[in-house]
Amino acid sequence: MCARYSQTKAPAEIARRFKARAPKSNLQPRYNIAPTQQAPVLRLDAEGAREIALLRWGLVPSWSKEIVGAPLINARAETLGEKASFKQAFERRRCLVLADGFYEWQKAGKDKLPWRFLRQDGEAFAMAGLWDVWRPAQGDPVESFTIVTTAANDLVRPVHDRMPVIFPDEESASAWLDRPSVELLAPCPTFIMDAYRIGPAVGNFRNDDESLLAPVVA
């Protein structure tokens, strides 16, 4: 699964890399994005143009009567077309979740050791996502998203058996926006990724600063 990630790149840099309209609000660097928080996703607007918007992490399907239970922060790639919570969004409302790293915890006896995974070149990347809008009887609509996960690649597998779907290039990311294809939801090639151990402070969602990215010195 993916339960924490980061996005620290400047808004203009993100918009330029993914050929999208710049976000309406200024995006602050985020080092520890956690479920139910607002985070940037790239989606197609009503005219088919790319826009970057802040949505709630944890999908609330449009047909939900209320927001209850654990947030749907991840969706398994293997069952997107079968699960009622994700089927409509898979067919009609796909998005790119923008990030520059994600975190996983490795079991080591009674301890859990956090690792940071990123691109070798340090660039921002796009994770496969789904989004939806829920309209309560009273109050404002809630726009939310989930991150699609797949089997771990060779780099991630020693730490966790699942990982987010990370598109290796802009062509595959664009294809995901254009069509609901499970063939695009493969593990990211290991050779474009890197990983290193970080400190335990990332485990507390209240911690959200650059110090979280510092590698643990053996």
C-alpha cells in the first residue's frame, strides 16, 4: 500500500513537466502527505484540458450516503473494474497523483524501519489515481482521490509487497488520463528508482519538514 508520500516541487515546475495549467492556489512543499489531507492531482477538466487541483486523499464514492469508516486511500490495480467503490471512477475519472517520493515501512523484528523511494534523477513523478466528487445533502461537495497500487518491483519488494503505480514516462501517464487500461498499471521499472532509509519522525503525520528526507547514517 501507500500511506505517506511527499511533493516538494514548485508549482511552475510541476505544471511545465506535466503540460498542465498551473494550479489556482500556490502549492506549498509537502514532506509528509497523509490520508484525509489535501494534495495535488492532475486531471482533465470538462474541456479536456489538464488542470492541477487540490483534492482530499481518501476516495469518497459519489454514491456514498456519508463519509464513514477508514478512508479509501489505495485501490488495487487488479480489481479496479470489479469493486463498486472504484469502478465508475476507473471508467470516467482517472487522474495523476503528483509526488517526488513515497514512504514504506520495513518490518525488522519488533521495529518498523521507514524507507523513502524516489526517482534516481530526483524529478517529480506521476502515480496512477482515481478521483470522484461526493455531494452531501448539506454543505459543499467533497472532491477526493485514491492511489492505485500494484505488485512491488525488485527494489520495493524487500520492504513491502505493494507499491503505487508510478508511470515511468509522460507517454504512459498521458495514456492513463485518456483511457481506462489495466495494462498501464504495471510496476515501475526498477532501474529508474532509488531508495534509502530515513528516520522514524515520518511516522507522525504532524511532522512535515525537510528534515524528514535526511538519510539514516549507518
